[in-house]
Amino acid sequence: MEINKEIFRAYDIRGVFPDQINNDIAKAIGKGIGTIFQKKSIKNIVIGRDNRPSSYSLCPNLIEGVLSTGCNVTYTGITTQPIIHFLTFLDDFEAGINVTASHNPKKYNGIKIDLNDAQPFYGEALDELYEVVKAGNFINGEGTFREKDYNGIYIDHLAERFSFKNKLKVVVDCGSGATSELAPILMRKLGMDVTDVYCKYDSDFPNEVPDPENPSFLAELKSSVTDNGAILGFGFDGDGDRLGVVDERGTSYSADRLLMLFARDILSKNKGGKIVYDVKCTALLEDVIKQYSGVPEMIKTGRAYVLREVLNGNSVLGGELSGHFYFKDDYFGFDDALYAACRLIDILDRSGKLLSEIMSEFPQAVNTPEIRIPCPDDKKFVFIEEFTKYVKNNASYLKVLDIDGVRVSVSEHGWFLIRASNTSPYLSMRIEGTNSSEVSSIMQDLLKILRNYDYLDLTNLK
């Protein structure tokens, strides 16, 4: 059948509904997944979805396709990506699928696929899936179908892992996404004094699509924390695998700074432990990890890459600037925003300190947030290839790292990164320096170069 190759991205399937992904395509993808799974002797699959409007029709069609190949499906309704991960560790299931577009705009939807024990189905596996769907050579069979809600089992599992001395006042903002009926329940179960913000399912996402990296999404959370005299505020993304955090003053923290805190806490019991983080993170993170006797390793950005490294390597912790945290010291190793929130509460509960006090103990660079530069999908990797050649031929740069896009050191502490997003039509850029003057200087130099590419939308750089 006719299907756009672009929706088969680096580590999931994602496209605009109904132009790029629709009910017929979802059914064909379901048949393709089932065909590949049957060849791998994978029979029992759990499938869930988020609460986007298009998920209501895409998910049943995907399920119909999977069932038609002879695979058995347990449908678990509206759920989060971490719950799908969690269920693949149970004996009941050999794989999991979630219909979600995470933090993408409302017009998007997608499909994330897990193998057993949350092993990511990505890269060459998605390329194979595309070829199977395109060819239409599917296995025929008749699988069994059942429905079961596992959300409560997951919440009970998390609640059993933690016991807090203090009843902290917290605000949870679920952005009307898939965590809406989970986060408040868990926090109250753990004895917290909870204020809910956008904690009812609403596919219109009245406060924008939930994205903890987006300052405007966190704005109401910040206000709610200060207005209610709360100690902490948590913002969750659309499918529950990314976390934003606000302290008692209404100050938010980038995920790489929070990773410093988690690293120090974990390394106090795991000296010599390896901690992996993506190329968008601050250069200071390496120093902090070494300071507390850890082994830092910078790797490619992307859920599948970090997840694979944490699950299969000897890492005790992983993190990404986008708000993914992967705990392996005392958890499964997959990214789970609710679990990460509990770990942060645990640190505050044991220390007796406010988050602002604790975070003041760590170094802070001057840097930009992740800046997104709209760029057509068919141009973004072409640009990265050309730009990488340019910087490698520029003798003024101190160091060029090209494991994911290009990260360039321009001084002892100054650097910039430009990489292509694996999930959306944009380039991702970040700049760090010793002071705001250096950051501004790097930005101006980059603008001079980027203006030569007329297909780049540089609005966000002005």
C-alpha cells in the first residue's frame, strides 16, 4: 500500500493524522507488526493508547491488524508509555505497543513498540516493518482479544516502593494527558498534600499539548506552586515518560541540572557507577559525575538509544535534556516520569531541605534551553551533513563531536550543538558559555551561517 516512509522515524512511528497516518495505515502497520512478531515467536501483546482524538480510531484499527496475524492482544485502554514498559517485564506479555504522539502537536499521532523487558523496537527493526507494510505480505491468523486495566496495578507497585516521613505539599500538572488520572492518585496514596492542575482527560489540551520543555506549558504550574505555598511542582508530558520540575519559589530546572542531583544521590551508594546522558546536556554534568566518583558517558539523543544503553549496559542512571530519566540502581531502567517524581520527593524527604537549597549546591552554566529551528523533514539531515563538513574544516573550533548532529567547542567552556530531531521536522540547537556575553556571541556567529539556508525558519532565534 502507499505509505509515507517519513513516518517511520528513528525510534517510533509518528506522523500527521489523517494525512500521513490514518485508520487504514494503522491497520496495515498492525498487520506488519503481527507478521514480524509471529516470525519471532512473539504471541502475547499488550496495547494501550493516549487520549488524543485520533487515538480513539487508530488504536482499534491497529489492534484489528495485529489480531489478523494470529497474535493475542490485551487492550489496556488509556495508559502511559511507562506502564507499557512495565507490563513487558511481566510474564503475561512478550511485547507492548502504545498509540501516542507524546508531546507532539495535536495533529500528530504515532506508535511506540516495545519488545520483552522494554527493549526498544527501533532503527533497522522499523525499517523492516516499513518494508513489510509496503509489500503487504502479511501472515494470516486469528488471535484472541481481551481487555484489562493495569493502571491500578502499576500505581500500587510504585506506592509500595516508597515510604515518606513528611507530608509535602505538591502540585501536579498532567496537561490533560495520559497521566491525568494516575499522578494525583499516586501522590495522595504516598501521603502528599496534592493540588491538581489539568488532571482530567481532555483531548483538546486546554493548556497546550503537555511538554515539560515548553516554558509556556510550565507557566501555570509555576503560578500554582507559589499561589498554593507548595514545596514542589511536577509537570508531565502527554504519555508520562518525561518530567518537568518546579521548586517552592516557582523556579523550574532543566533536566540536566536535575540529573546532577539524581547522580549525586545514586553515586553515594554506587561508587564507580556509569551515568549516561545525551549530547544536549550541560558540560558541567561530566564534572559533577566525576566529583562524586561516577563514570560519565555522553551518547546520542533519543529514547531508544539511552534506554538500550541503560537496560543492556552497566549504567545506574541515564538522562536526557528533554526530561527523560532512566533509573537502574533500584528500578527497571526505563524512563518513567512518575517514578522520577517519587525519587525527587524521596531526596527532599530524607534531606529535610527545600529543592532550591539543594540545587544551589551544584554549579550552573549560562546556557540556552533547547531551541527548535523548523526545518523540512527531507532537508534536516542534508543540512546536518553539510554543516558538519563546514565546522570540521574550521580551524578556529577547539573540538568537534559528531555522534549526533554536531557539538562544537568554541572555548574552554563554550560550546554549541545543532542536531536533527528524530521525531519532528525541526533542528535542535543549544548554546552554553561562561557568561551571557559568550552565549550571545556564539549565537550571532551561528546566525550568520544559518541565514545561508533559506529553508530554515530562524524565527525562534530572534
